[in-house]
Amino acid sequence: MAAAPRTGDWAPGRPDFALIALAAALTIIGLVAVWSASFVIGLARFGDANYYIFRQFIWAVIGTVLMVVAMRIDYRIYQRYATPIMFITIAMLTAVLVVGVEGNGAKRWIGAGDLTIQPAEFAKLTVILYVAAWLQSKGPEQVRSWEAGLLPFMIIIGLVAALIILEPSLGTTMIILVITVTMFWVAGASLAQMFALAGAGLLAVILLATLQGYRADRLAGFFDGESDPRGHAFQTLQAVMAIGNGGWHGLGLGASRGKFFYIPESHTDGVFAIIGEESGLIATVAVLGLYVLLMFRGFQVARRSRDDFGTLVAAGITTWITAQALLNIGGITRVIPLTGVPLPFLSFGGNALAAVMLAMGVLISVSRYSRDKGGYTDPHAGRRIVRRHHR
């Protein structure tokens, strides 16, 4: 893989406005969905129907600022600082295990009260930047080497995955594995390496999913939920029933019955079921369509990138958002076992929303320097030169 020109050598073009529109549409839909899904639990827990939507709105504003700033920064600067950013991420993930805030039997946050940070959410982006920089520096020949490519890759990803699984968070670990393996393939990995990674990853997920009680319950709820509808299969069956109750057009905004404590955490993991119940099949298909469009545009940005680092970053971010959406929706619709991951843009969770909007900003930055946009800056004359690309 060839090294990219220095930052400043390329003049930025226009951003991908379709990506901006998709991020805006999903964020707005998410705010409406969180408001409708959370007011009952907000009243019950805090005596405030607007408790969750107020916080989600604040984080949406923060995320918008992060996205705008990131899309205006030349993405290649992250290649230079990928290693220190990765060290900071590992330090924060370690701090979570030592001094983290515990909630629902897991340590995933640093801070106190409402001022908390969930490093695992931002780790998805920092891992993408670090792995992209590392793979770009190797080149296809070294990537295809088992000693210089696969083994160091597994050690790097294994360290981050181990820190996250200890929180514990199997869903986030699975997403990071899917992201990085996809990037490894894009960088030129061989089929034999991919089969080895797939086999090792599948074995690890099966072991982790069956060794801990609540994960085994989720598997039981998926395969034989009807045998215990009020126990381990309660969330899965209630989510499917809620979507079925919505029919084609839904019961109407705010009219969901599932959010009255039938769907646990309906404003986070189960928000897609509330959308289906209140807005119907047409709305859920439309939401799926937005994710498909985002995937299509994101991989287009990856394909049109001028350098390998941009290709890998764009592919990683696009894989993150679409894979996480599929894991959440698949679990809620009982296509796959529940994983407990939030739905990007739509689920309640300030850190998750800010992290994914920051990642969108980086993806849009890559789009500004694509082969069919902008040009390069002559460092001697100090002027912009536009090159036209013929297809």
C-alpha cells in the first residue's frame, strides 16, 4: 500500500451530503423514538417524563458539534496520532475495570452521576484508526504473512477485546471483531487467514456465550423461548409481539403498550420494537432502508478514497454502524440471539450517540478528499489545482 501525500497537499472538496442527510434523519428519528419509548420509565424511576429525552437531546447537540468538527479536519492526521490515541484508549479501558462505575452487574463507565464516559463506545473508532494505520504501513504482502500480518493483528485486537469482555460486554466485543476482520480482508488478507480468524472468533464467541449465565439464558430464549415465556425469553417474545401488534401502520406515536414494562429497557436495546409497534411495518422498513443507504454510501466513500488509509477507515466505520444495527435489529426480531448492543443513532445512550456521530464526521471527512472531488494544493505556488478524473 502506498503512503498518502502529506496533509495539506490535497484541497478538500464538498462533503457527501447524502451521508450528512442520513445522519441527520437517523438522529431525529432517534430523538422521537427515545422520547416515546422512555417517558413511562422516566416517570417511574425519576418522576420526570422528559428525563431521558432531555439527556439524549444534549448528547445529540454534542454529537453534532463533534461531527461537524471531525468532517472539517483532514482525516489523514489521525494516521500520525493513531498509536498514542490507541494507548489512551487502552488506559481508559483498563481504568474502567479498576475504578469504573458499576451498573446492572457490569463496569462500563468512568465518572460519577450524569458525567460519565463509556470508553468502549469510543474504542470502536480508535481501534478503526489504529488498525487502518497499522495495515496501511504493512502493505498487502506483509498482511498476507502469518507471522508479520495475522499474528500481530490477533495480538492487537485480542488485547482490546479482552479488556472489553471483562466489563463484561460481549456485544461490543463482537462488533469490534467484525470491524477489524473486515478491515483485514480489505487490506488484502488471504482466504486461509480469513477462515482461521472466522474459526477462532466463532469458537471464542460460543465459549463466552455459554460460560456466563445471562448469555446462556439469551441463547435459550432464542432457541426455545416458548418454554419459558416469563423468564429468560420474556424480552425476546415481548419485542416480537410488539412489532406484530403494530401491523402495517402502527398504533400511533406514543401508543405503544410494550414500553409499559413489557419490554425491558425499551428506550435502549428495545427501541426498534417500539418503533414497529407505534409506526408499523412501513416505518421499520424505512429505518432499515436508511441503514442500507448509509452502508451503500459509506462503502462508496471507501472505494473512491485516494489512499489506503482512507479506504480502511471508511470501510471500518461503515461496517461498525451497519453490523451493530443488524445485531440489534436481528436480536429484537429473533433472527439471532439478543446481544444487548444499542441501535446506532436510535437507542438512548449519550456516549453511544456521540461516538457514532464523531465517526460519521470522520467518514464524511474521507468523502471530502475522494478521487472525484477537490484537487491538490501546490506547496510552492500556494494555489489549488483541480484534477479531473475520467471514468
